[in-house]
Amino acid sequence: MTEITNRKKWFSESRYGLFIHFGLYSVAARHEWVQTLEEISVDEYKKYFDHFNPDLLDPNEWAKKAKEAGFKYVIITAKHHDGFCLWDTKETDYQICNTNYRKDLLNELIEAFRNVGMKIGLYYSLLDWHHHGFEVDGYHPMRNKHEYIERHPGDMHTYRKFMSNQVKELLSNYGKIDYIWFDFSYKSRDWGTSLGKGAEDWGSKVLETQILQLQPDILINDRLGLGRGVQTPEQFSRNKGLEDENALWETVQTLNNSWGYDRDNLQFKSSELVLKQLIDTVSKGGNFTMNIGPNARGLWDDRSASILSEVGQWLVRNGESIYGSTSCSYRPPIDCRYTQKGDKLYLHIFSWPYRTILLPDLGGKVSFARLLHDGSEIRFSDTKNLGGEREATTDLYKEITEVHIKEALDPTMLMLNVPIIKPNEFVSVIELTLKEALE
């Protein structure tokens, strides 16, 4: 196995990741972009720094909840766009050890999540609205303050050196880091008074080389503007997988359309919807990464915790269809999704049918079928045994109508006989054991 394949293996097998957005914006409690949405100056924003103290935060409890919820890796916001750092960086005073918390939270979280067996990812914002070297652009909270812009024209050379030093700290002082997640390049933006930033502004090629020298096995996402890396569509799902089956991608999603803690935003996804998004993503060969934004005192809000816990309970019973699984070439029935792993094909049923499900192209290819959540057998028949040979069929099919039989005569199909009453699962999964493993 090549080094690059080794690097990718854990990611493809994990399938379900946790994003954690936590920082000064958690005190504001109204979106992680609050500083720029409300055009808050650095001086005004300092009140959140002065009052930041997540005194109820228990890193081990966070890790325990994540593990129980079924997550296999975590991505922690080491630094977001406001420039505040969750670690004991030597590059700026704008960091957590200078708040009332006075501890290197990133170190605590990495240790806790690593101790429960989760892979470690670090989020690092390429934007920084606190650092004077970062040139003001259309995303900057001071974009309309001409006096500020004149006083702080920016120096991207200085800022690139700052970023390089910080990335070196993150990848040198905290052991093995599995994934570094940059956010984000926007070279094509043109606000008239300023332009967006891309790979040249960040010094991305040099930064990438530095990263791989420090951590050769690390994965890097695709937001450095270099046209490579783990692809990360945000807040939407692909309608199909990638043409290159070896390419890595994940869709990153929020529970309520805000990444940071947003006290008054109650537009939460249901557990069922989160689960269907996870299944749909894996059925297309991707990973699904769900975000949580703990509150200012370091607690997961009850609604978020409940949703993720319910998904985790489903994964206890049905996780075999997710972890290590991927897309397949078979066409699923309407409102169903397939995932596959070796000689197992997993049928995820989004809408429970009445009595039967017809599976195209699987006639003669399945040796056994069962409901995954309880292991109970699902009886089936190849459609070539129906219709003209009706007198030879078992009692199982005596009540099938003439029309149904006629429609089922395609000899390439497999007919599953399912319970009339839907199992008590958000999504029921039927595991099909194939006579020959899929390629």
C-alpha cells in the first residue's frame, strides 16, 4: 500500500466526522461571523475576549459524547476568522491563555479526543480580522471604515510569516495531526474597492510544502486555492459521487445553519434528516461532517446533543452500513440508497413500502438478506421464478396480484418480502449478502 493510500485509508473508513466551532463568538451567541456581519471593530469585539471563560467545559465529556454519537474524527477550530486562538501560541497575545480560562484548550481537547480513539483535525482560518498585516477586503468588519484602512494598510508578507509560524506550532507541539482544514480562498471576489484573496496571498505552495515536511501523513483540504486536497462542499450535498473514485471528499453541515453557538436560532434539522444526509453522502462515496457549536460556558446545548445522540444510537445498530462502506454500481429503488462493503450490499429504505421491494439487476446474485438493526431474516425470490412458474412458488407469494406478477417478470430482479409494519428505525437497512463480492 502506498503512503498516499495509507493517508487516505482512515478517512474513507471513518465516514462520519464532528466539526466543533468554539471561540469568542460563542459569547456573542449570534453566529460565528458576528464581527463582520455587524461590522464590530477590534476594540468593540474585545469585550468577548474579556468575558470568555468556558468554566463548565469538560474536554473528556466532549470526547465521550462524540464517541457515543458515532463520530470517528473531529475537526476543532484552532483559529477562526476573528483571529482568536484556542492554543498557547507565541505569535499573538490574542489567545486563550490570556483570557480568564488561562489554559491551552486545544491541547486539552486533542488529548481527550485522541484518548477515545478519534482522529484529530485542526481548522485554521486563512482570514484574520485581528492581525494588522491582513489587508482589509470585502469580508473584513472594518471594510467601510476608511480611517481604519488608512491607518492599517496591511502587509501580507508579514501576515504570511505569521501564518507559517502558527501552522508550525500546531503541527509541531501537539503530536500527530491527521487532518488540517483551511478556510478559505476567494480569489474571484471583487468588491470594487478590494479584491478577494487566493493561493498567492496565502503563500499556499510554500505552506503546503511546510505542512508535509512537518506531518508527512497529514491530509489537507482543498481551500488553499491550489486545486487539490480533500474536497469540502459546504451546506449542500452532491447529486452524485466524484468521477475519480480515489479522490476524497466530505460535505460539512450545520445543525441549525450556524456554525458557532447561536442562542436564538432554533431551526434545527431533525435526527432523521441528519441521518439521511449521512447515508446519502456515503452512498456517493463521501464523508459527512456535522458541526456543533458549544455555548460560551463550554456546554453542548440539549437540542444538539439529543439530535447527535439519536443518530449515534442508530449507528450502534446500523453502523456496519456506514463505516468503511462506499458507493456501488447498482441502481437502488426509488427513495432508497445503497452502500457497499465487500460482499455486503446495504439497502437504506427512506420510505417504507408495502410488502415488497423490487431490486433491479440483483436476481440470482444474493445468498441471504436480513434487517440489519435486529438481524432478522428477510425472505426473497428471484423474479425469474415468478409468473410463468407461479404454480411452483411458495405460499409467500400467493397473494401477489396478477398485475404485480406481470410487472415483476423481468428475470434480472430480486423481490424482497418486507414486514408490513415499518420497523422502529429512522431508516431501516437491509443487508444483502452477495454470492460474489463487489469489485
